[in-house]
Amino acid sequence: RMLKRQMLCRLDIDWLNAAFLAIYESLVPLEEETAKQKQFFMLLEKLVSKEWPEARLYLYGSCANSFGVSKSDIDVCLAIEDAEINKSEVLLKLADILQSDNFQNVQALTRARVPIVKLMEPVSGISCDICLNNVLAVVNTKLLRDYAQIDVRLRQLAFIVKHWAKSRGVNATYQGTLSSYAYVIMCIHFLQQRRPAILPCLQEMGTTYSITVDDIQCAYFDQVEKLHGFGSRNKEAIAQLVWAFFNYWAYRHDYANAVISVRTGSILSKREKDWTRRIGNDRHLICIEDPFEISHDLGRVVDKFSIKVLREEFERAADIMQYDPNPCVTLFEPY
Ligand code: CTP
Ligand code: MG
């Protein structure tokens, strides 16, 4: 009878893994979509280089960090080295150029916290935000993409977590919940902490890539092709990892004292970061250190109301993973 029960459990977990993998596969964009994005980007490059021959255009965010689900918007960064430029003027000029090239819904949002030009490409329906000189975002995009190449379980976990966060309405920084970027950082940290570890800490390894952006030195080991198989001693599959991820954020994380840090591959204390009290709008109720802008807490948007929402959602997810007979449906039920 014992053996029969073990076999049943085994079947159960295999079935759950397969179900999560099917969700993951359904979220991955098709080649065709990626190709269209590339085409669109090349068209933008052509238009931009006519006006600013010295400028460079970069993709960043989910269309370039390998954590983009199908039908994501495209994030583009226009990098102009000239220190003299007036940001608003450049963005207005860019909007002008795009407008006269038949792009639709072109809007220059020059007063936003991060000023951008928004546009839509009529044929493919691709939406795109273009910001100016946000090179740090381009570099952290590369870091995320490099981590994703080490072990496929990162991409699987992050897709499931992002999908959960969007379904449950906890992926909106303007409402005090977390950005997609913050969720991916949480996944990287989590896989660094598994025993045996599934991901290494690239910023603690010998530097093979280094760039200084806005006085911040960004350096890490980027020869990730040499790290294939790094996590192979750990046999955990996606269902187990999803369970453990939510369990960590529901019941194990020390919200009062701990800061998660992908940069060091460890947990730091709020005390050593001096993140123990509210300063301005930074409340530090859930502390997620940015890998490069280390004074930057990605959880700073979370306030005393949204922390409750967030923690209840983590608990709900953990409990579903523990007790629900069909977690891969219940987990993503709209809120
Ligand atoms: N970013 C950042 N610091 C933040 C938030 C975002 O540097 N606090 C940058 C990152 O480079 C990130 C990009 O902005 O990759 C886009 O952020 P976000 O929209 O959160 O992530 P996406 O990966 O684009 O997710 P989505 O699929 O939801 O668009
Ligand atoms: Mg995005």
C-alpha cells in the first residue's frame, strides 16, 4: 500500500509539473512575434539615425531580457551622449518624426517621472515606449537575460510568477505593488538561495563585463555559456519551485529585518543598508535591493496598505500550492 501511495504522489507531482510547463509554454512568444518586434525596432533605428546620426537605440525590458510574455509592449531606450541636450525637446522632436512616418497614437509624455514617447504601430498593433538615456535599464536587462541562460527553471518560474501577479492585480507600481522587474529579481534571488543552488551570483564572480553608467560601476561575470549545468545537482522541477517560492514570501521571509540582494547572492539586514525607517516616500516594507543601483529599494513603492494586499496574496498562493487539488487553475483566478 505504501508503494502505491508513493506512486500516486509521484504521478501527482509529474502531472502538476506538466501543467505548469504547459502554462509556461503558452506564455512564451512565438518566433513570428519576436521577428516582428525586431523589424519594428530596425525601422525605428533607421528613423532615429536620420535625425541623430550619433545616437544609439537599445531594446530593454521584457522584449530583451527573455522574460517577456506574448503580446508585451516594447521598451526602447534612445541613448544620446551629448550632455547639452534638452530631454523634452528631443522627445518632442522624436514624436514629431514618428508622427510624420504614419505611426499612430504618438504621444510625448515629457512631464512623467520617466519622460517617454509612446506609440503604436498600426499593422502589427505593437505598442512601444521610448525613453531617453536610461542606460542602466539596458545594462540590468542584459544581467537578467544572462541569468536566464544559465538555467531554464528561472524563466519558467518568472513566467509563472509574473502571470500570477498580473492575474491577481499585484503587478502595478502605481498601486503600491511590485514591478515585473522586481518579481524577476525575487526569482533570481530565490534560485540563488536554493540548496543546492540553481543559480550562481554573477556579480561575485570574476568580472568579464564591466561598464560605468551614471557613476555606477556595473561589473559581473557574463560568460554564462560556461555555466550551463550549474544547477544540475538540484533536481527540483517547476511545481516544487513555485510552491517553495510562495512559501518563502508568505511564511519565511523576515519582513522586519531582511533585504534580498541578488548582487551579493545573500540576504542583507535593513540595518546595514540603513533602510530601517521611512525616508521621504521610501518605506522599506519589503526590501529588494537593485543589483546595480544599490541605494535603490525596488520595494519602495509598497505602502502600509499594499504590503497587506501583497502578503495576503503570497499566503493565498502558498496555501493553494499546499492544499488545492488543482493549483494551476486556482492560482491564476482573477481577483
Ligand atoms: N526598470 C528598472 N528599475 C525599476 C523598474 C524597471 O531599471 N525599478 C527597468 C528594467 O530594465 C526593466 C524595464 O525597466 O527590465 C521594464 O520594467 P518592467 O515594465 O517592470 O518590466 P518588463 O520586463 O518590461 O515587464 P512586462 O512584461 O510587465 O512589461
Ligand atoms: Mg515592459
